[in-house]
Amino acid sequence: MAATWAKAPDFADQPARRAAVQAQTVVDKQRYLEEGLTPLRCQACRSEVLVRKSSSHQTSVQWTEPPETHCPVFAELAASGGRPGRPDTCPQLEKTIKWAVDEGVIDVPK
């Protein structure tokens, strides 16, 4: 049987290792997608997002509802046929996040 390329081994022949990798994947998903997210409402349009600052230069934003339903920037983009997710954020939300960092609502790891 010819070997096939894979980004990562699946450990099909090592059940214990496969189980360990799967368990770690669950932990990693929790850490990177859920931990440290702070609920925040945009001061301009009241859209609710979840925000995490991993550094002073990196911000993660997860929308709790479709952004075009509350945010005028995303609504205008959707109305013009633009793709969702572009721009990455809106200026008013950026200001709200900066305010939350400055006020200590959102922690920024040193």
C-alpha cells in the first residue's frame, strides 16, 4: 500500500497515542477559542462581541450574532454585496476595545 501525504500523522496504529492527541486537541480548542474572552458591547451600536487581547498588538474578536444585524459598518458592507468578515472590525468597535483596555476591563498580558 502506498503511503499518502497528511499534514499530521493520524496514529491509526497507535490507539493510546491517538486518544492522547485527540484529548489535547479538545484542550487546545478550549484554550484558543474560548478562554480569556471578555464580553463587550460596542459603545456606538451596542453589538455584543467577545474579546481577548493576547498582546498589545493582537486582538481576537468573536461576534455573538451576525455583525450586520447591529453594526452599521457591517450592515453597509452586507448591503453592498461585500463579503462578511471584511473589514476585520469597525472603527467604533476598535475605539470601544481600546477604552476597555485603558479602563482595565480587558487584560493585556505583559
